[in-house]
Amino acid sequence: MISGPISTIDLGTPPSCSAAGPVHFVGICGKGMSSLAVALHRAGVPVTGSDEPLAYGEPVALLQAEGVPHRLEFHPDHVIGASKVVISRQYSRGNPEVEAVLAAQIPYYSLPQFILEHFLHGQKNVVVAGTKGKTTTTTMLAWILEQEGLSPGYFIGGVPKNQMPPGRFPGRGLNVIEGDDYETLFWDHSPKFAYYRPSTVLLTNVYPDHPEYHQGDGSSLNHFRTLMCQLPANGLLLTGDNGPLSRQVAEMAPCMRQRVGFEESADIRIHDWNQEEDGIQFTLGNTKFFLPVTGRHNALNAAMAAVAAEHHGVPLAHSAAHLSAFQGVQGRQDLVGSHRGIDLYRDLAYLPESLLLVQENFRLRFPDRRLVLLYQPFIVNGLPGKDSELSAVMSQFDLVLLADVFKPVLCAPVNPGFSDTVQAMLSARATLTHRVGTVESWPQSVRPHLVPGDVVLAIAHPKVQPLLDHVVEALAH
């Protein structure tokens, strides 16, 4: 337990005290940055922030709903009066606020460094890492612990659909942190989770990803090694995937290791999984779970969260009760809208491995309807071999509407001709495919290819997902 008031700005100043001046966020509209900003704002810390004019989606809506002051422009004057500044990894030298912070020698932090120095030392920290599934799993575990009355600190790189903010600090000695393997700051190339000092790690999976950051599997493994090396000998590593990269990472852990899964070889096995019309059910040990979310992958996420909660004193039966009210995270298989018998959903399953899971889930949910994939390639599609893997998964859809690559000039690892290559591969597989151009043209280019009864799964870069509303509007005509 933590004794006394929790320090925030000056390590001794109560959260409600504004004498230390505000914390300013350069890049406040990022998912992680907005989560931390909301956590500080709710703790009584004065917060300001700036971002680019084209900031988008859930983080902007979250900041507005929470009343966190922010501007959609950068200017050197915005950092005046800040006692500390948190800088997003997205911004570097040349940004006017970054330059002003350096020139004025204002104390500045990366996001993970700020979280570590103000909230994590001396605590029990559960870090959820992996390529996919970490946001949902983090949210599930935080929800269980919160509903159990343990009042954890937590940090989620997304917006929960349940009535809980995406970040809260301080907690009562136990923190749940989503651990990203992206680099930390413009001069700090360590992965973010290198700062989180775990006592427990949940590793969802490890796939090749982030070609703009990792130079092959060896680079990715080196980053995960930094997380494994921090685990104490009396710590715990929970894994949910038995792939070759996940096994290599797990072998680095110097502590007890357990794998949760559906296979007989799993240490903690999931039984009797089933997709129902209104959710999923499975059995863990002798405890039956039902969650009002969809997908086999979410059964695994929930099982990992429940086992981690049990490790911290929460009975499995309690976790099952709490998860029965779990609604998920925004941006995952969300229904954007429906018109003329056509339903449009959105998701972030851009990797072949995750897209296959979502495709299988949609087949179970909509067995008698045509399944259409609306796909916009972006950064990950610069990975060698992904064109072949992705086209194989795409061929499982009844119709593929393939868009142009997102920002091929600004994102060097992306091959601007990737869509052409994938289209040729889909044609070779006899998969019905149409090109639909840039995302801005979708309201006009997508509608002619759809018919009543279609279920459309849209995979697009988060920055352009708000434009899907215009596609739905076009379906009405």
C-alpha cells in the first residue's frame, strides 16, 4: 500500500496543488499521450497540450469530453509557464515547441520516462506487451482489478467502451501498463516498455511488425529482451501465443513462465470456447466465462487477464463476473453504421495474423452474408513477404476493395506499389478484387461495389478512420 499523498509534479506536491505549474504535452492527441494527460487532469494536475491541425479520432474526442485544454497547432509560446513537458515520439528537432523546450531548458520527458519517475518506482507493475491484443488485454485486467475494488493505477493506449478513463494515476500500489515496443523519443531509441519495471509481464504474441523501427526479427527480439531482463526472479511471465518468436522471448525470462491457450500443451488451458450471437463463452479451470465481445482472440485475452488477476489475489470466479460486463475498446470491430442492408465495421487488424482472426470471427457471426474487406495498406506492408501472407488471408473474403497505400512518401518503409502487387496476387487466387483509390474517394468509389446484405470490414490507418462516416452516409443514396 502507498502511504501519504501521492506526488506528481515535484514529488511531494499533492495532485490538487497547481503551484508547480502545468505539465505541457507536445503531441497530446496521440493515444498514449491523451491517456496520460487525462490521468493527470483527473488527479488535479494542470495540463495543457498541442498537436497538429489534422489530429483525429478517439483521443481528440476524449480530450474534449474530459475538458483537457489543448490546441491543434504548435507554437513556442505554448510551453511558457510549463514546469515539465512530455514530448511525443512523433515529434523531433524542428518542431517549434521541441525547440522552445530545449532552448529554455525546461525539464522534459518522454511519456514512459514520466510515468516511471512519477508513478512506478516501488510499485507492483503488470506490463502487457506484444504485437497485437495488448490494448484489449490491458483494459480487461484494469477493469477486473477496478471492479474488485483494488483501485489500480493503469495506462491504456486506447479508449475503453466501459465507463472508465484510459489512464489513472496514482493507484494503490498496483499498476497495469500497456507496454509498447515503439521507440521512446527522438533521441532515445529504447522501446517504451523498457521504462516500466515489471513484476509481471503478459506477452500476448510476437509477430514481425513496425518495419520503420525494427530491422528484422533479431531487432524485435532485442527489444523484448529489455523487458524480460527486468523481470525479477520471483516475477511471472504469462504468454498467450506459442509462435516461434514468442517462444524465443519467453526463454529469456528469468522467472516462472506459464502459457495460457487452447492447446493441450498450454500450462493453463481454455476449454469449451464458443461464439454465441451475443458474445463469447469459455471455461478456465472450473470457471465458466461469458463476455459480450466477439472472437476467439478475445477469449485468450480474457483468460490471460483473469490468470494475471488471480496471481494478484482475485479469484477466477470474480474475474468471470466482472468480465461479463466488459464492453471492449473503441476501434475494435466497431459498427460504424448501416444503410440499405449494408453494415460497415472498422478494425485495426492490418497484420495478416490478426486479420485472419477477425475474418474467422466475422464468418461465425455472419455465416449467410457476403463478407467484404475494405483495406488500406500502410506502414507494416513494407515488411518482406507480407504481400504474399496478406493476399492469402484476403482471399478468404468474398470481395476485396483495395485502396492505395497510405502516405507512401512520408512513410519510407512502405512500398507505394504494394497495392498493385497484392491485387495481382489476389487475381491469381481468383479473388474478386476492385481498386478504390485513396481513402478520400471512398464515398464515391466504394458504394457501386456493394449490395444489400453485405458486411463490410474496413481496415484503414487511424488518421483516416473518421472518414468512414462519409462512406456510411454515401450508402444511404
